[in-house]
Amino acid sequence: MWKCSRCDEQVDDYLDACWNCQTGRDGSSPEAYFRQEIIPRELQATRERMSRQTDEDLLRVANLDPNEYRQDGIDLARAELARRGVIAQIHRSDSELSRRVGRPQKAPQADGDDRAPQSIHSRDAKEKTVMRERMLTILNTLKAKGLEGLTGSIIDFRPSGGHAFELQTDLSGKILLRYEIGGDDEILRIEIIHGFAHLDLSRANNLNQFLLELLQENVPSFRGSGASLGLKKESDRLIVCLSSSHQFVATMNDKDIAEVLSIAIFDLKMAFVLEFPDPVVRWH
């Protein structure tokens, strides 16, 4: 956990900015949170390509000699690694780096296919890269809907760990999107978590009645939002969250997946049409 320098909120270590006021871990302003660094147009494609690579692939590039790879590409790979928090690994010894990124060692003289571990590693890395590229396409589709003024869109997004993105919308609080592959890579699971308030039980005149009313609104989903209302413990506070889980067949196209997520985001907005009871202190 780390403490926000602006609002003193306790924030999980895997987040780069406060989910209450969106101040960066380094103290950067909320206005700068979703601001993208301006780089020359000719490097934009390289930067975008680096953002889609796995840590292993980036570490390979970052450790190359400039004679083997363009210096600007190496710099962008190192910048991406720094943003992910793994930059220190590029200074490890060559043997340790080789083990970290899965470089093939000398083939052992033994029976069986000694290339299998490397083949499995390469396949898994490729599948992770492909899925991350798909998620970027899906999120860019949602962002494009916002530019067209359509409902259920997002304003922007940014990575938040290996399998998660933080979404910027016109809703208060913080929205986190997590994804994973299951069912032998045939099912794509996406979870949307919207932390929008904290619970102040001292403001409840009748705690039992208050909790019963919330539970009654939460069956089968909160106010028909398709999301369940729950609590997340953070430090000494209870964060009020709306969470929805979505399963897709991996063969579905990205546009259809984006459309389903768009409906889920729109439903989250509809959950806020009515006022919440006093113990639910919403963030603005």
C-alpha cells in the first residue's frame, strides 16, 4: 500500500495513481494522469508497438547494443519497462537476464526433445502478446465511440499491471478493467470494477435496515446495472464498488466484445440515477 500525497487515501501497490483523486504515485497532478507524452510522429508507431510487447521481449530489446538495434527503439523499450516497474532488470548479469527472458542455453545432450520448454515459452509469450493487442483494439474502439459522442464510451485508458487497464470515463471514482484467458484459451473473461464511494457507518441511523435495503437492490444486480454492489477493504476504509464479470468465446470479434463492454459501462452510469443512502459517501 502507498499513501496519496493529495488526499491521504491508502492505495494498492499495483495502482500507479490514487483511485480517489487520480493523483499519481509520484505526486503528479490529476490533470497529467491521462496526458500522453508527445513524441515525434516517426516514433509513434515504434512506441505503440513497444507497449504491446511482453516484458521478456522488451528486456531483450533494452539489453541490445545500439549497433544491433536503433537507439530510439532501445530507449522506448527502456521507457516502457520503467513505466511497468521492471526497468531495474535490464542491468542484471547476462546469465540472469537469459534465464529471466527465456533465452535458449546450450542444448543438453540427453534423450527427448530438449527444445520443448523454449517452444512452450515462445507459444505462451505469443498468446499473451496477441491477447494484449486484442484488448488494446477493444479499448480503442470504446475510446473512438467517445469521440463520436456515443454512450457507453471511455475517454481514455492506461495499463495497470500485466492484465489490467484503468479506464477514464465521466464517472466519479476509478474504473479498473481486468482480463484473463481460461478454458484452454477458448474463453476470455473480463471484469469491470468501479470504485465510486466509501462507506461511513457512523452516518447510518439504523445499520441493519440500511444493509437490508442495499441487499434488496442488489438482486440479481444493483439497480439493473448488470453489476453487483460490494465492498473492498482498504486500510481503515470500506470502498464501495460495482463489479461486473463478462465471459466471451475467444473467437468472437473485437468489435462485438467492445459493444458488450460499452453496454456494461452505460449500465454503470444508469446505476447512479438515484441518490444513495447517507452512509455511502460518493466521490466527486
